[in-house]
Amino acid sequence: MYSRARNRSALVNSLDSEILGSMRDANQPINLPTVKVARYNSADVQDNPKCQKGTRIGVLSRITAWATDPTSEPLFWLFGPAGTGKSTIARTLPDALKNEVSVAAGYFFKRGDKVRNGTARFFPTIAAQLAETSPSFKAELRKSLEGLENDVIETTALEDQLQILLWEPLSQLRADGGIPTWVVIIDALDECERPGHICRILLSSQLQHLDNVRLRVLLTSRYVVPIISAFEDLGERSTYRSLSLHDEFSKETKADITAFLEVSFTDIKKRRKISKPWPDPEDLNRVVHLATTPKPLFIYAATICRVVERGKEGTSPVDRLKRWLDKSSSHASQQDYQLTQMYETALDEIWSDINLNDGERELLQEILRSLVLLATPLPPRCLAKLLGKEVDDVNYLLSYLHAVLDIPEMSDSPVEIVHKSFSDYLLRQEGTGMGSFRVDAAATHAMLASKCIDRMKKEDGLEYDMCKLREPGKLRDSIKKEIINVRIPLDLEYASVNWAYHMQHSGPGNPYEDKACKFLQKHFLHWLESLSLLHKLPAGITSVRMLLNDVKVCL
């Protein structure tokens, strides 16, 4: 009797232990290789502007109706030219839908950001967000990933990622409380660095065949050939809805831009304590015309407000607005010219400043060209150290660029270009106007590769035993992150991770290939050690292959 009771007690304890173990496992995070800053609710995304209250009502209502209709298509493609406000709408959508359906996940591509414009971590990032939305999905995802190493997923074909990370977990969900609707937002698909992968991303439309969850995917992009072709290739496999933002909502957008400018100028007037009536109605009408002709562009309206409020010191917003209108061409009748005129006027405002000497102008050009082609954005202090310049000099010159750059108030936050159309403008090979700011992509990548190598070779750069531990056998994961951050600051981390990327994009005949060879001969193992400490060793393997095959650097 006692023996039976003891056995029963042991069995109960065993079951309790197993249940508790399962509960602990269920609560453990799933460590997928994700891009956190690309998530729809990341600070990097949400800190950017959203639609002003009372604007874009028509398009937001159209998207809401699609998302809440059980019979609607699985894909909604919102497209339009640069500057029409597609990303702003995408950022606003979670707020617009919060009382209707759940925005479960999102991925915001970003040109010029090597981390965010790739596809290797696209599906893992979506899956990780769905796991946070639904505990049931998280449990099924954990089962689907059993036996797979985390770093394997990132190198798996996108079709297989879709199967493992989305199809299998979603197909096993139980729809006990009715079929839920989950909205996924994919913004700026045209900024994906792998156009050939766009078709594979659209394969997510196959999830429409699931009968236990209703998935709705909103995609925004420019109207460009790779995306047009990708939707055509879908054929009869999936239906989708498309909306041309600049064609179907042109009148509403013009009215919204007018309202935006009126509110913005009223706020500027209040903040700058302008007592007289301003702006003159005729001047306001002219600004509205420039911002809406031939197409309504929110980026034009936003840029002119930034210039007027944050322009040169010693001048008032009233003078800056007058100068903008004086310099702006009155014959902006071609769509391509509209953005060109805007950026040339903004840059001319900077370049004509009599307080800048030749050395400062040269550094200003170098800063701007670097910002356009950095693999990932950097804070001002790190940018200065990477370029080998004084921090105060860089901060001073950045203050001239508020019209086209987001200059952070916090010193550790990165400097970013306000809108991707500015990068496009600077990288164009043809055109008139501010030729001093035109960016030669290959030459700039070569310059950045050289700067990265110089940074790694400095006295406080790469060396044996980076963390000064004097314990050769110490495991990487046992080294405190604080120690690694001190020994490998952000600018050195950038140089270590991205110098080969800049070498690759500098084109044939890079003048710094010999410099790269000499660096590797002395610091190859030190470089691998730094990448290992940063958990970026796979990037080093990729870089070595690229250096051998594409750049022909001798190792």
C-alpha cells in the first residue's frame, strides 16, 4: 500500500515537473534572426511622421474597408511616385485599424540601410511578430522549428522559410473563437535590394488558402517594373487589389497638403513669435502650387516647412520663405523637375552661405556623400570618427542640413536622410543645378572602404585579444557585453562589419585594393576575432568569399 502510494506520488511529481517544464518552454522566447528596426511598431518606424489628423481620410477608409471585409483579396498594393506619402500612410495604418482588426506584423524596407533592405530576415521578422501577437502561433512555430539551428533559417531559401515559419504554424492553429483577421504591412517594397526576391515575398498570398486565420497583406511601393512583373507573375494563383495613390486621390491629397501647410505655418509663426500676418495668402498659394504641381507631393510640403523653420541662423522664417519663393522656378511643369527644383533650392540655400569656407564646403560634401551610401546610419560622433574628422566640425556642418536630414537631439541616435527621393536626386548622373553635391557611388564606396580600413588600423582599432582578457580559452558568451562595447565602439563595429561591403560596391579598379591586402596580411585574425565578439562571423565568411571572387583581394 505504501509502495503504491509512493509510486503514485512519484508519477504525479513527474507529471507536474513535465507540465511545468512545458510551461517554461512555452514562455521562452524564440530566437529568430530578425530585423528589429524594420518592425511596424519599432521606434525607428513610429518616430517618423504620421498623417496629420483629418488628412488622408479617403485612402485610409479604403484600406480599412478592405482589411475588414471577410471576402476581400489577400493582397492590397498601394503605389505612387516618391514623395506622395505612402510610408506615412503605412505608419498611420495601425492607429487607423486599432478598433477594427489587429495589425499583427510588418516589415518596413529602407534603401541605403544594408540591414533593412535585405530579404534573408524578412520572414523571420514577420513570424517573430506573429508569435508575439498569438501564443497559439508561438507554440506551433516552436514545433515547426524543432531540430533547426537559428542560424540555418537565415540561409534557407525564402520558399522554405515561408513553409517553416508561416504556413506550417498557421495551418495548425485552432479557430476556437472564430476566424481572426491579421493585417501585415510591408512598406517600400521597391527598396528591397533583391528585386528577384519580390516574387517570393508575394508568395505570402498563398496563405489565403488557410481556413483558420484570415491574413491581409498591405504592400506599398513605387510603380516600378520589378513589382509590376511580380504581380503579373502571380497570375491566377492569387487575387489582389491595387490603388494608385496619386491618380485616385489627387484632389483629396491636394486639399490635405493645403491643410498641412496652413497648420505648419501657423505653428512656425507661433513658435518663432512672428507677430505680423504671415504668410501672405498669395505666398501660401504659391507654396501650395509648388507642392502640388504637376503632382501633389507631401515631401515637398514637409521640406519647405523644414527649410523655413530651421534654415540659416540669423535669418527669420519670413526671410527664408521669401528667399525660397524667389529661387523656386515658376515653370515646374514636369514631374521629374518638381523634386529636382525642391532639392536644388534647399541645397542652394546651404551652398550660398557666405560663412562657409572652402574647407568646410569640402567636408560638407564628404559628409553628405557618406550619409547617402552608409550601409547603416550612424550617430554624428561615430560618423566623425569613421571619417577621421573632429566631432564639433561635423556637428556644426550637420546643422546646415536640417532640410534634408533628420538630425537627432540625442547624440547617440543616428543621422538619417529625411526621404529616399533625396538619395535618388544625389545619385543621378545627369541633371543641372547643384553639381557640387552629385554623388559618384563607386568613388564614394571606395572612399568609405578606405576610411573603414584606416579606422580598423588605428591605435585604438583592431588588435590581438580585443577585450584585454588574457584568457585565450574564454567563451564569447561569457564576456560581458559592456566590455565588448567599450573595446569595439560603434564606429569600429561599423568599419569591421562593412568595409568589405564598400569594397565590393566600389566597382572594378578600386584604388584601395592594395591597401586592403596589406590590412588583411596584418589584421586578418584580429578582424575575425572582432566579428566573433560581435556575433557577426557569418558576415566575415561572406566578405572573404566576396573579396576573393569579386574584388580580387589577395588573402
